[in-house]
Amino acid sequence: MPAFLQIDPSKCTACRLCELACSFEKFREFNPEKSCIREVVLLEEAFYIPVVCYQCDEAWCLKVCPSVALTRNRELGIVELNETRCTGCRMCTMACPFGVMFYSPEKGKVFKCDLCRGNPACARICPTKAIEYREEDLTLQRKRKIYSMKLMDAYREVQK
């Protein structure tokens, strides 16, 4: 059964260990700019939320990729990136409503969360369990979709 990252913002302390663990897992260096998860910090509201690829059912990144570098892995429940096919056009970064497709100027390619192929570093390192890796069931899938839509609405408000 596919699994996903469940985020509980009420448990997040903005320690940003998730970003460091992700960047080390992906690029073997501690650099939040090379992380597939980004901590959104709203200081005035004292609100912190890790934002990561939701592996959307209707993945716009996948739909706009002209080089077919993004594909759906149904077994793992993820949208995968084939880096050798990526041309670095960044269409996927523009199409992602959550801003979680990233571009590496060093490689001239995009990068994204692949749930660490089933063992996400961000969930392993999170000291408060604000990020948990869970098997997906239909109830949680519906909740995730509702939560994603709320997050997208909030993101649009911030962008205004």
C-alpha cells in the first residue's frame, strides 16, 4: 500500500532538522536550499509548517513536463523524476501549486521529493513527530486532499 508524509503543524518547532536531513540524503551536504522540504515560518503568528511534495493524484508537474522526465510510480505512490530525461526547462516548477519542485543551478535540472524511496529522512529525524510517514488509507487520503486544498488557498492568499 502506498504511504505518504503526514504533517502536523501544531507539533512543528521550526528546528529545520527536516531540511538538513533531506539535503544530506539527496546531496550529501547540509544545505536547506538543497532540501525537498521547506519550512514556512510565520513569525508574527508563531506558526511553522513543513511543506513537501504531496505526490498529487492530479500532478500538474507531471502533466506539463515536455520531456516526460516525471512519471507515476503506483507501487510507491510517488511522482518520480528521471533526472537523465530532465531538460531543466522548469515547467514543473511553475505548474506546482505548492512550490515544491526545485531547480538546481549546479546540475541545470529540477529535483523533488521521492519519499526517500520509502524511508524519508525528514520523518526519521523529526524530534516532535510533526512529520510522520504513514501507510495511506482512503480516509487519510481524503483528509490529505482537503488539507492540501486549504494549504493551497492559504498559499494563494500569501502570494497576493
